[in-house]
Amino acid sequence: MIFDEKFISKLKNARSLVFFTGAGISAESGIPTFRGKDGIWNKLKPEELANFNAFLKNPDMVWEWYQYRRKIVNESKPNPGHTAIKDFENHYDVSVVTQNVDNLHGRAGSNNIYELHGNIERNYCIDCLKPFSIEHYRAESKGVPKCLECGGLVRPDVVWFGEMLPQKIFADAERKAEHCDICFIAGTSAVVYPAAYIPVSARQHGAFLVEINIESTEISHHVDYSIFGNSGEILPEIYKAARSFFN
């Protein structure tokens, strides 16, 4: 694969990389996207499932929905895009800022991950905020589990519609973006705010923006370089090019 010479020069001289990832990179592992033409939201209305009021109104239905999503996630594996991002740590200071909740970056071995929308493998009590182990919810046969400490409902540790992002995680991710040399935007059109401020912050502080998506997106006109195709094919090729600088 042949890349733009300016990009290769930037990559050769870079020290810090940020990978801002979205549903597209997970789709290559078999996890359906929400907004694509084959997205999960086309079958179920998000407002009925992914907000706090819906959970209070029908906690068992929402819990079963997330159990279904967890099953998909648990049966999926990190793809070559995830593993390539981990491999970049061999030569660069790498931060992963992800909108995904599937923990595939963690399972691929990435060390510096900022999960802006939470992690579907974690849970907590809505009353006492005690973390709730994955082992216990797997043992539950039906319905939403109750907290072992206070009896409160246990919810997935994900950001629902109308909720704020975890502020410390977002602030730390934004600082990483402000100090990176290259910001890769992989598998996302970067239109969902406030998460989409990450590439904006990177660009405002002088980073070179590289988009990796299967087709042109809303952000294509705002980046320095677009590479169209599957991130699972493109990212390993970029890493291969980068690795040659250090041989």
C-alpha cells in the first residue's frame, strides 16, 4: 500500500499518536453499528433502551437488551486494526480515545485507553454506585440483578442518551489530543459531540489529522489525509511503514 509522502514524513518524525475510534472499527469484528444501514437501532428505538428513564420504567427489558449486546461482544475478537494500534506502542507514545464500549482495545492489549462512553463489561448500582462484577450478572438467569449491598438496581457502566461523559476521562483524553503529533480518526465520522471535540482539539493544537474510514464522511473535508478502506487492512500497513523507520 502506497501512502502520501507528507503523511509518511509526519509519521517518521512523530512521537505521540492518538487513535480516535468509533463503531466502524468494531464492525470489522462483527459488532453491528448503531447508525449504519444495518445498524442495531434500525430494529429497536434507542430512546426505549438507552436512557435512564427507560431503565427505571422497564429495567428487565433494558437489561436483557444489554445482555444480548454483551453476548455479541463476548463472541467477538479484536481485529487486525485493534492489534495494529497496540503494536504502535512499540515505537510511539500511543493513546486510544474510543467511543466504543466493547473493550476490544483492552482485549487487544492497548495500555492507554480512554473510554468516553463507558464499558459494557462493567456495571454499577444506581443507588450506592458500587461496582458490580461481571461474574455475578452472568450468573443471573433472568431480569436485572440487584446490588448485594443495598438492593438497588444494577445498570451497565455505559453513557446513555442525555448523560454526561465521564469528565475526568474526557479531560485526560483531550489533553492527550492537544499534545499528539498525529491524530488518527478510525471507524467514525466524528460527528457525535462532545466526543468529537477530540480531533478538533488535536487539530487546533497542530496535530496532523488522518481519517481511516470505508468511505467519505462528514469529517473528510476537515482532515489532512483520508485513507478509504477497512481499518483492519490499512492500520497494519501503516504500522509496517512506521516499523521500517526503526530498523
